[in-house]
Amino acid sequence: MGDITTDFVKATNKIYAKVATILTTLQIIGNDVKLIREQSVKDAREPHPDTDTTKSQDQPQVPDRAPHTAKGAQSSGNENNSKSDSDSGFQRFIKRWKKSLRKPVVQLEIAALIGLVLYTCETRRTNNLTKKAVANAQENFVKDQAPYMWTTPQQPTITINEPFRWDIHYSNYGRSPALNVRRCVRAAYGPKGFAFLASMKEPSLDDKECADAQRMPFASVSVTPPGFPGYSTSQATDPLTQHDIDSITNTEAGAYVWGIIGYEDASGHSYESVFCSFRFKSGAIGDCPKYNYIRQTK
């Protein structure tokens, strides 16, 4: 694909050079026409020596009483002659040009010029389409080979006198390793249920809690190859009481877990996998109404 684009560029440059040469030739012709016209005007304005001498000898002496009238008439006549000679010179050039157009060689040259212009336009359009196709192919290749991280929430650990804990399993479902993998997982429980989910903020690695966790000594930045399983846990600090357990088991969405995984690919593109799940009273795990997506951020 790259060789095709290079050939199109070389061909286009050659075409541009030929068109530039033709335009330069046309400009030179235009300048010659301008010089011819100006010379015709100049020759028409300059009186011929023989003509003036003859006229001065043949014409009778004009009385002094009408010098201004004779001068005005002569000036008007010179202007008319100059204009007539200029027009005739330009008309002669037009006639010669029209006569040249009847020649087969000139017609072939004009047809070749028109064809060259059309070919240049078509080549440029094809070149643009080729560049667009190459860009789309590269973009599709990146998408096809990109890492895609996703999670599988497990059942939360709900045991009296033990801290509440929710384990998250995740894996790379893409075709390339996920680099610079960072995780932030949070879990909570309580009687608010779906009301808490509705007021939940979108997970972000820039949240204070997530940022503080990334600065902890045990925080890690890892690499996840395709198909490689990973684990993350969110655990409360206080042990559960029987009241806490009853609140979790008797409330729809009595416990919830949410988080974000940030990672990159080998090309430098950045991605975020955002997830959110909750526990039904029956013990089943459901997805939250929002905050479940994978997006490219860079």
C-alpha cells in the first residue's frame, strides 16, 4: 500500500511539472501579445517622416486666424488613427490565433492539455482516497489488536465478625498485552440500595481515594498478557455485625462494587475499563444501570 501511494505521489509531481511548463509557455505568449499590441500603438502614434513632409508641401498655408481649430482636428485624427491601428493589430493577432486553432497539431496539443488537467485531477483524487484507505486500515488494525480488559465480579464475602470483602477477577480479552495496568476498586453496603447507585459518581483514577491508593507502598503497575487472569479486592476495615448482614441480604442492591482499570497498548494508546455491579437479595450479581464500558482515552 505504501508503494502505491509513493507511485501516485511521483506521478502527480511529474504532472504538476508538465502543467507548470505549459502555463509558463502560455504566459510567455501572453507577454508577446502584449508587446505586439503596445508596439502597434506606439507605431500608430508616431507620424511617418515622408508623409508629414508631403503633407506640408502639398497643403496650402493656413491663415493664422485658425491655428487652434487645425491643431484640434489634427490631434483628433491622430487619436483615431492610433486607435484604429491598435485595433487592427489586435484583430490580426486574433485572426492568426484562430487560423492556428484550425491546425491539427494545435488541436492535438489543446486536447492533450485538457486530458492532462483531467488526469491530474483524477490522480489527486485517487491519491487522497488511497491515503484515506491506508489511514483507515491502520486505525482498524489498532482496534483489532488492542487489549480489552474486563471484569468478572465474584460473590462478596459476607461473614459475621469479619470485614466485608468483594473480589474482582479480570482478564485481557484483546490480542495484545495491556501495559501500565492500574486498578482502583471500591465496594460498599447499606440499606440505600438503588438510591445509592443513582447518586454514585463515575469512577476515575484521579479520584482522591484512587490516587492515594496508587501512592501506597503495595500499589503496583503491571502488564496483563492476552488471556492472563488478574485479581483485585476491595475490603472494609470494620467487621460485619448481624445488623449489617441483615441489611445486605434483605435489600435489593444492598452491596455494590465499582471501579476502573487503566492501561495502554504498545502504540501508546490509552484505555479505561469502567465497571459497576451490585447484589440482589437472591444473591445474584447484576450490572449497574451505568458505568459499564470500555473507552479509548488517547
